[in-house]
Amino acid sequence: MNNIHDMADPLDSRQLNMFTILAKTGSFTRAADELHLSQSAVSHAIKALESDVGCLLFDRAGKKATLTQAGEQLLKRTENILRQMEEARQELQGLSRWGRGRLRIGATLAVCQYILPSIMREFRESFPHCDVSVVPGDTPEVLHLLQERQLDLCFSLEPPKNSNLRFRHLFTDELEFLVDPLHPWAKSRRVQRKDIERQNFIFYKRGSLTFDLITRYFRAHNYPMRAYHEVGSMEAIKELVKLGLGISLLSPWISQEEIEETGSLVSLPMGRDKIQRRWGISSPKDRRFSLPEETFIGLCQSATINFRNN
């Protein structure tokens, strides 16, 4: 079986273009005028092409040129090849000008649920022909896919400094204690530090960056985590807190409806020692943003403007 090293080199597209024009005009002079080249340049290019394919493509009579049988056979192929190349060029130009193509986005589950829906509605209005896919996952998962070039952008927590990713900061949030309205802290509107270690906590699952931030905070302040449950859904965490089965640490933008509209949850600041998180868009450093990507980032900035503490 032939391998790649046995394959002949591809034909020169510029020579094929000259060949096609010469075949249609039948004149070296007219072909040279149409190509804005000298007649000598056209003649040398055709001779090089004939040498490459190993046969004569034209019968020459002065400045006139008539296709040989081999030339007629090549012309059938060449017209199709050049047409496909032109279609490819137009498709690529359409990608940059009109947003036709694809956009692969990675995002945390919270972003997918509470931020992305309104952004995607606006994005669809601007780029109705863009094929958009959203991959949900925790920050380490989606950043790994981004580094593997399986995603174009990630909306997540800030990646490590040595990740070789570009990070565009969107907002910084703070975790706050989340309790049900009948909890003693909700009634007094303050956190009793001496009672923290006696609380039953409901946290987002182990292995997430947020869980790591919380455990480091508790360790630094000598708060033993005697009782806690891990849950893989923000909605489930909120429902368990509403039922009085425990308290949690979440950012207010995740519970905005329950805190501000229904009053089914109460959020209490952590005090001077805060747990802050930086959110933004990550992308490979060596890639330039396309027009759809720039638009998506701009929509993310607009959608999160009220989330910014810093």
C-alpha cells in the first residue's frame, strides 16, 4: 500500500489558474492581459505545469494555443478544483464577516443556568447562522477541554497563572452565608461566629474550586467542618436550605430571585474575611478572537455588569 511519502506533490494552483484561462482564451497574449502578467511569464508557467504532469497540454501555433487530449482531460478536473477553491474562500470570508461557522463554549453549571440564557438569546439575534454548542462542567473540566482545543472560549473562574490561557476578567463576587428565613441568624441579621462549627453545611461538590476555597477558609479560621453534605446542583442546595436542613455559602447572584423576590432565602455577608472569586472568559493565548467571539464576550460583559463588586 502506498503511504504519504509515495504521493506526488499537489499541482500549483496558480499554474492551474493560468492553464484554465489560456484554455478558454486560446491565446497567450489574451491570457497574459487577463492575468496582468507578461506573455513570457504565462509561457514559462505552462511549460512548468507540463513538465510537472509529464505531457503536453497545448498544441502551440505562434501565440495561439489549442488543447491536446491530455489538456482537455485536465481542464475537466481543473474547473472543478478551482470552483471548489473559490467556494472555500467565500465560506472562510463569510465566517469572519457574517458569523457563519461554530462557537464552542465551556461554562460552569451556575453560569449555564443563571447567566448564559439571556446572553445566548441576544447572540442568536446577531449570528443566527452560527452553530453554537455549550459544554457545562466545573472550572477545571472546561479549562482542560479549552487547553485541548476542544472549546473556543470558557466562562468560568480564573485559571491558574501558569495555564497558558488568556483571561478576560468580567466580575468578582463574594460568597455569603445562605440560610432559611427561620434560622436564628436570619432573625438577628448577623452571623454568630461561635455557632459556625455547629452548623450543618450544604456545599457544592468536592473537587470544585469553590469547595477548595471554602475548606481553606475554614481551615485558616480554625472552624471545624463537623457536618456537611456535598450536592452537585445549585438548585438542590437552595431547596435543602429552604427546608431548614442546613446552611450554605453561595454568591448572591445565584440566589437573587429567592433573596430579593420571594424572600425564601436570606443572604448574610461573611464579614471582614471574605471569600472572593474572579470570573471571566478564558481563551488560548495564541488565538485571535473572531467577530462572533468578540460579540459573545461583549454580551457577557453587559450581562454581568451588576455582578461586579470590584
